Amino acid sequence: MLELKHIKTYYGNIQALKDVSITISEGEIITLIGANGAGKSTTLMSICGIVPPRSGEVLFMGKPIQDLPPNSIVSLGISQVPEGRRIFPFLSVAENLDMGAFLRRDRDEIKRDIEYIYELFPILAERRNQAGGTLSGGEQQMLAISRALMAKPRLLLLDEPSLGLAPLVVKQIFEIIEKINKESKTTIFLVEQNANMALKVAHRGYVMETGRVSMTDTADNLLANDEVRKAYLGI
């Protein structure tokens, strides 16, 4: 479904990604783990066209997308849940969801998808008329995921969904990630510093160090890998 081929991305003269290659097949949950500043978020930004790569290819369903603007990439079926959630704080929960469906014209399907969101996150149904900025951190993360799902993505990009959340809420968020993958067959690319949780829900994983992919394997093998356990699992 998605292939990154020898991606090199820069911020000015500073190279953030150094020859990064990643493949994601339809229906998978793939996680990218690594320390803060390793280049994980930049990888997602390169896919979305927010920080376009200077060289290399990003292929979605076999077609190059690295030169497309972000809105065109969303219309192809790629949605991102950004780090820090970035919901619209002064809009209501319902209005945030409407914004997620901005590019869609299938009104009946949009209504059905909103009902699905409210089944997935009952707390959002209760708070549908409440301003997004007044929600708790966990509720805002649920809203950010829901807003991205309203674009009806084939590929959902999640950037640090557990950041700043209580352990109980983190567990709930990861259960929902698995549910979305299984129920709606949405492919998920998960960038996460909480390597333990990420590898437990993923099928395969990549480890990133200073802008390079240093290791890739099945999630189970990475969980059992001594280097990964010492560096990222605190074991």
C-alpha cells in the first residue's frame, strides 16, 4: 500500500531523514519506534507532504505522491493524527468531526460514519456540543483520531497517540487502534515512543536512530530483541 524508497528529508541544511526505506502492506499495523528526535515525526510529515522529501520516492498504491500538496494526499486516502492532537479548540466535538469530512460529498455515508465514531467513543457522543478545547487530554486524543477517520482513510498515520496521557487512557487508546484496524480494515502506521505498547498491537516494526532505519522485524521478534529491550523497553 505504501512504500518509502530512499527518502532524504531536510529542514534547511539539516538532514533529518537519511535514506529511509519502509514498506506497509494493506491491513497491517506497522509501528516506527525510536528515541525523541530520531526522525519519526518527520517520516510522517514526508508522507503527508508537509515536509516534502528532497530525494527518494513515496509510493501510495504504486503511484508517486511525494510531489503532491497535502490536501491531494488526503483525498487519495491518507489521514494523519498529528502529535499533540491539534484539534480545533473553539469548535464543538461535532464541528471537529465535520471538519474531518471536509473533502467528502457522500452525506449519507458521513452520517453513518459519525454514528460509528460515537459508538467507538461514547464519551464523544456525550460531549458532541462541547468545545474541543474543554475536553480532557484523553478525550482530545479520541477526537483527533475520530476527526482523521472522518476523512475515510485507507491509511491512518498516528503520531505519538499516547503522549501525555494516563496509563489507563493509553491502554484504551491502543485497544481502539486495534479495533479500527480489525473492524474497518484500515491500515495503520503508528509512530510511538511507548515502544512496549506499540509493539504489542503492531504486526511489524521499524526502529529509527538519528534519521536512519536501524532495524526491522516482526513486532514479536522486536519485543524479544535484547537491543530493543535495553534501549526502548527499559528491560
